[in-house]
Amino acid sequence: MTRRVAVLLGGRSAEREVSLVSGRAVADALRGLGHEVTEIDVAEGFLARLPALKGTIDVVFNALHGRWGEDGCVQGALELAEIPYTHSGVVASAVAMDKPMARVLFAASGIPVPEGDVFGRDAVLAGDPMPRPYVVKPLNEGSSVGVHIVLPGSNGLSPDEPWPFGDRVLVERYVPGREVTVAVMGDRALGALEIQPVGSFYDYDAKYTAGRSRHVVPAPIAERDYGEALRLARLAHDVLGCRGVSRADFRLDDSEGGLGLRLLEVNTQPGMTPLSLVPEIAAYAGIDFPALVDWMVEDALCRS
């Protein structure tokens, strides 16, 4: 059935450029399926357009990334306008984006997370808040924006580096080992993929620059670890109250006597770029990109 779909893309977050690529890929796929698609670069004045938008579309495909787009803000506006939209709702989006709060829920549900706590940035600049190695993260950014790994013998945070992420940071114990991610679609985990970055870790450039990382699907890890990653990803999806598609990112220390799996975060609006992980995992599960985005549109409409 032909749908009238508005694809929200761009926005004002640090992940604007990624969102533009994701949104255009989604829009092209939906047009190829025969849907009537409108691309909307979300900027100033978007809220004022919502009342008029409601009568011209059937559903919104939210391809925004980062703050304001996946933290419950746009979701709340769409709820008030009574417009169906893809991905998770207000509460799940807000909690997943708030890394310290999400950690509390995961740990309470038996999902292992790295040791960590919230510190003032000034305190971290003044000295190591925990023994090295550790990871410093903004409280509510995605795509590894602002992430620093502080290793033994390396420089810590620099007070001269621009830091537009607030005066508090999350500091977590660095988990050695492998980078594993799992896609969840509705009520099932589709599969696990291992990311093998060319550099020291899977940073923003490795995520969105061709040739900076290798993706192996299915992840070549022990069967017990593979099954446990799928179980924990589905559990995290449910604990947050996610809907539609989500992605759970893990570190796996599978060395002898290692820590095993540790959940780093759940992304309620995974990237949909040509280098993105969820489309790769879905393809492994037999779901091509057009079928994936079409399912997301229909899932949003069913929930409305």
C-alpha cells in the first residue's frame, strides 16, 4: 500500500551530517517502493509546521540522530501532534540517550555494564578519577562524539579542547577485547556483528569513513557469547521500552578469565547510512534495505 511518508533528517545535533545521509538513503528506498516521500530538514520553525503537516502525511520516518532527534524531544512533539512515527517513544528515547540513567536500568535488570560513575569535568581534568585505562564520555551524545580513551602513559583530557557537552562526564572502566553489536527488530534479535576498526577504537571517523573499519557478520565469536549477546540485546530493548528497531553495542573480553560481555549503550535510532550496522545485520537475516525501512513504516502505523 502506498503511504505518504515524511522523512525527518539533518537537525541541529553534532550528528547532523550522518542524519542527512541516513535520511536520504531511507527516502530513496521508500520512493523505490512506491511511497510518496517528503524530506524535511528539521531546523528552526519545525514545530510550527506540525499542525499543517498532520493532514498531508500518514507517518513520519525519524532519521534524526543525536540530541533533539533521538532523546525524546521530537518524539514528544509528534505525540502532541498525533502523528505516527518510527522508532521508540518519548520515555525509551530519553532514557536510552541519558547514559547514566540507562546504566542504572541495565544493571538493575542483570545486564552487565562497565564499572563507572559520573564526575565533574573539572575533577577529571585535575586527575584520574579511576585507575587507567578508562573511557570518558558525554552524558547524552551518540556516534562516539566526544569519547576519549585514556590509556596508561597517554595524555588525559585537555582543558584547551573545545567541549560543548556540559560540565559533567561519564567515566567508565575500559573493557579490552572485541566490539560486538546486535540489531533488534520488533520482538527478535536479528544477529550479531563484530566491528574490527583499523585504528585504536571505533570512533566517529571509523563509523562513517569507508575503509576505516571491517564488519564481520555473523560475529566470529564463541557460540555461547553469540547467543548471550542476542539475549542481552533483546532484554535491553525491552527494559528501556524500545519499539521498532534498536541496536545494542557491547565490548566482549573473551580472554581467559576475562570480563565477558559488557553493554555500552542501546541506540534507539541506529544509523541507516551505506556503512551502517543494522542494515548489514538485517541483510544477513534475509531482510534487504527497502524491506527493512518498509517494515519500520508499517510498524509505526500499526502502533498508531
